[in-house]
Amino acid sequence: MRNSKAVCINMKSIFISLIFLAFLYACSTSSERETLPVLNQFKINVPEPSGLSFGKDFQSLWVVSDNPDNRIYEIELDGTIIQKLPFSGEDLEAIAFDAANNVIWVAEEQNREIIKLNLIGTVMQKVKLNIPEIDDHGLEGIAINPATGLWIANEKSPLKIFSFNMDFQLVGEIVPGNVKDISGMETDVENGLLWIISDESEKLVSWNITTGKIKSYNIPVSKAEGIAVNPYENRIYIVSDEEAQIYVFGFPDL
């Protein structure tokens, strides 16, 4: 019995040591994570920009504005406004262009509603999602999930990404444990990634949908609220709500 007890104590010590070493490694890698260099930046004439997505053939950008404007804009890649849709929301926070169906999806933060519109702003569908709400932290991200339908991100409390099919049945959940909040996200089908930005953590995260591999990058953007990714030109566009400005980054090593 003594030997058995000694083995248990020894294994427990090894286990605690491994946890401690893993913690040290996590701290060192997070403090040394790569900072993405800014390739370009430009102002946009969109008040409180809170979501971003590339348009058809990556030739334009769709942007949503937060309160009090709550409108949807299509802009050139230099920020010039192409059109402002007639649709007016209540608390718009995220947008995703669905290239396969040539429609756009937007998320209403507080009432947890997803809206599908055509490209001239006509509402085609509205869906209220059954997602719990704590402390007024609502929907902050929406992205196309090629396997099922849509990814929907709740900012925090709960900090979760939900996977819905096109009948809006919940088919999965992700809890990203290395960010304080989620302020935007984008699907990168070419590389099999889901890109996530965190305003409070001031970082960009790539999550490999197949392997689960996660990488984090520092981003010098204040109040990052939306992200659009062009994997064919290795460009990442991130919009600052606070500055009404878009920052352009090159792709990191994946």
C-alpha cells in the first residue's frame, strides 16, 4: 500500500508540474505573439462602423453602422461609398456577404435577430435566435459556415460561437477560451479558417476548423469591430469603430 500511495503522490506531482509548465508556456507564447504590420489604412465616411465583409469577387466591402445610424453601406476598397441601402436596423453589429446566394446577412445585437437582405436592401427573412443574454452582451459576429449555414458569435456572457443550419437549428457551439470577448469574425474557406477579432484582448485569432489549431496575433487597432479576409490576395481588412477607419494587414504565416 505504501508503494501505491507513493506512486499516486508522485503522479500527482508530475501532473501539477505539467499544468504549471503548460501555464508558463501559454504565458510566454501569448506575450511573444506576432504583431501584424499595417500595410495601409484609410478613413471611411460611415458612422460607428461595426461590421465588415467583402462583397462580390472581393471588389467591394459591406459595412454596417451602429446606433444611431443603423444603416448598411457598400464601399470601394479605398473607402469611397458606392451605395447606402434603404434598410434601417435597430442595433446593427455584424454583416456577412453570402456569395453563393448573392445576399447579405446582418445581426441585430440586443434583440438577437438575424436578417437576410438582397443587395438593394429588401428584407427577405428575419429570424429571432434563442441565445441567452447576460449583462446586455449580444450578437457581435456573423459569418458563413460552408458546412452547415451560419456562425453566430455572442460577444460575452456567454462568450460563444454558435453554429446554425439554414433552418436555424443549433448544430454546435465553440467556446474560444483565449479571448476576453468577440467583436467580429470572418470565414476563410480557402484556408479552412475562422478568423476572430477581440476588441478587449486587442488581437486577431485564426481557428482551423478541421484541426482545431489556434494562432493569435496582436493588432494595433483601437475598438476593432469588423473583419473581412481576402485569402487570394493575402489581405485582412479590420475596421475601427472608434476611428471610423479601416486597417489593411498582410497574411501571417499560417
